[in-house]
Amino acid sequence: MSNPVQIFQTRISPNRIISMRLAFFTLTAALGVLPAFGQNFEFGVAGGGSFYQSKTITNSRGNADAGFNNGFAVGGQVGHNMYSHLGGEFRYMYLQNDAKLSSGGTTVAFGSSAHVLHYDFLYHFADRSASIRPYVALGAGIKYFKGTGSEVVAQPLGNIALLTKTNERDQRIGFSWRRR
């Protein structure tokens, strides 16, 4: 059985570690200058788990459950109160989840990640001085999935589906109601 440290080291590439360190440094630097922006800007950080449901795929050679392993999510947001009742929020989230394919007791995983960018226009029903500011949001965003693993010629369950270094975008437009 492999050493857990070796498993961790083989799953995260040096480039990904550098990217994560750069993102952490940028976020830390941004948090250091927050007081200079006064009451017009709001900043936030987020972190937690990333969970997906698997879906069954079927073809003439069999079926398998395809999805993503549980992973982690980190990100941040910048809000700008442009006017008394109008504002906006920009959000970024990085999700690290390995793609997986499983059938008949065999499971194969492939490194993958996702980047989520989203912007909302906010209309607040109360003035900035109110302690509770209900608002409606209208926005759009994009989620960019990226396969980051190492491709191999003969992949387990390759007769049903292949996990590859494919990139895919998912665009969304949304409307929400919230209060703070």
C-alpha cells in the first residue's frame, strides 16, 4: 500500500501548487488593503467542500456511474455599492474535484478542476444606512471545467467512457432574492 503522503504528492502537480500559492498571495494582499476602500466596497472570502452527484451513462458495451469525487472549494467576492440602491458583486470560486468513472467494483479517477466567475447587479430596497438591506440580484456567470490528469492509452472502463484533458464551459443567467 502506498504512503498517504506519496498519494497526495502524485495527485497535485507543481504547477497547481504554484497557482494555488499565487491565488492565496493575491487574496492575502487584497485583504491587506481593504480599509482604504471605505464603505463603497465589500470583500469576502469563502471556503468549503465541493460535492457533485454521479449520473449513469449507458452504451452498447455497458453502463457506469460518471461524476466527480468530493473536493474542496475556495474563492472570494468583491461587492461595490455604486449608488444608494444599486450595487454589484463579482465572485470567483476554484473547485478541485477529480473526475471519476465507476462500474462493477472498478473505479478510475482523473484530475480535474473548475473555475467559476459570476457577476450580479443588485437592487437594494433599503438605503445604505439601513441595518438590513433586502435586495434582488440579476446576473450571469460561467463555470469552466478542466481535465488536468495524465491521459493513458488503456484506461480502465475505457470501453464505456474515457476521462481526458477536455475543457468545457457552462454559462448561466440567474435571478435571486436575498436579504442581509
